[in-house]
Amino acid sequence: MTEEVFDGYLNENYTAKESGWTRAINKLETKGDGMECIIYQRKLPNTKVNLIRSDYKLKGVTVEHYRVLMDDVDKLKADKSIQEFKLIENKPAEGKKVYYMEMKMPLMKNRTALVDVEFINRDEGKTLVMLS
């Protein structure tokens, strides 16, 4: 996806009905758990792929906290649900890392994933964390 196409999707009004985005999950903070999550999805034209946008709010957690967590491979490996976790690509100048992980899932077979994490500094002084 080119940067122009990406910026187009990022800047769309995803809450407007005519945008084609639909709300898939709406988890509001409950009982002081400090987490909100709203997930929207939309079909990419001429493909079978759904584009997913998730907006998370984690009270007391900064982007830098998340960056430190993702850098602590040993701590992530210690999670009992993670069978294997390793850094396979690291491009610090680009703010990008790729991880391989295998996870235990309840009532199903283990799942494997490549997780591409990118920290993008935006003009307005905010940092966008992209996971794909």
C-alpha cells in the first residue's frame, strides 16, 4: 500500500456510514480496567481483504511504554501462552521491527503470526503505532 493510499484511509471519517467502515467491536472501559477498544473494518476494493482500524486507549500507558514492552523479548517469551517469540527483523532508524510468534489458544490449535510493528511520528506531534 502506498503512503498516499495509507494516508487516505487513515484520514477518512470512519464513523460516517458512507465511508464503508463498520464498527466490529466496541469495548468501553468497565470497572476501572483502564482499557477502551473500538475496532472498525472495511473491505479493500477489488480484494477479499478487510482493512482493520483499531483505536485503543490504555490509561497510564504511553507509546514509549509499549515500545519498551515490545523490546523486551525475554519478558514476552516468559508469557505462558506464547510458545515461541523472536525478533526476526530490526530497523531502528525506521522505527520498525518484525516478530515471529507462536501462541497457545484456548480450545483450538496453536496459532503462528508475523507481527510487523512500526512507530510512525506524525506532523501533529503524535506517534502512530502500526501493527500488521
